[in-house]
Amino acid sequence: EMKTSLAFLFAVLACASATNLLRLRTITRVYASSYHIIKTPELWINAQKKCKACGGNLATITNPNDHAYLAAQLKKMNIKSAWVGLNDIKTEKTFVWVAGSSAFGGKSGYKKWCPKEPNNKGNEDCVELVANHSAGPCLNDLRCSFPTNKRGYICEIIASKTTHDVTI
């Protein structure tokens, strides 16, 4: 009977330890998103509407790796430039991502401008990613609704909001 009591006590202690371990965990949110490159030229506002209709927004470039990756994909598809979600429509010279930084875990985005950009030449409030610039892939401000400024575009759709346990 002593063996049975000891075995029961060890089992209770093991469960208590497991419970305590679980209390030492925290939750981190990971935002998984997918990019969709559309070749069909659109004005910036129409491109954003089409991305919204698919459950996303024009892309937010959050780091140098995404910047290089998206430019490489544009080159593979023979697209010289494409709209992204950066703009200063509301406040001149204050460029913001259309999805807002909160949509991507607080990241404010990555902005690698082309030389002498943004220059607001002719009231340019929207931004394209230029894949084949002589200075390397970079961002250029462009007039949002000028008829000849139709571009392909990059939509970003948050595929899932997952949680992962991380032991502290």
C-alpha cells in the first residue's frame, strides 16, 4: 500500500509541475501573409479596392528582404514597377502604409527610396516599387490617378493569425 501511495504522490507532483510550466509560457502573435502580384495595370485607388475585395490591402514592405524578394518577383514577371500600399494622400510628406502598422504587429514598414525621391513632382501621393531602377530596386512617388500611371500591383493578404507558446 505504501508503494501505491508513493506512486500516486509522484503522479500528483508531476501534474503540478506540468501546470506550473504552463504558467511560465507566453503567447506571441505571428501574422502570416501572402503576396499576390497582379499584372493588369490599374490606378492606385482601383488597385487598393481590388486588394480589399480579396481580403487584403496593397502590400506593406516590412524589411529589406521583402523589398528584394518582391522586386525579384516583379522582374521574373517582366513587370518594371508595381503599386504598393505606401502613400501620403492624407498628409503631404508623411508617408504611411494603407494597411496601417497595427496590421503587421506594429511594424512601420521599410522605405528604400529611389535617388532624389520622394519628390512630389506634380502632386505625387502614391508609391510604386520600381524593380529595374539603375540604383537597384527602390520606391518612387507617383501621381495616384494620372491616366498614364496605371501599374500592376502587389496585394498582401493576412492568411492567418496564429499563436505560438514560447517558454520564458
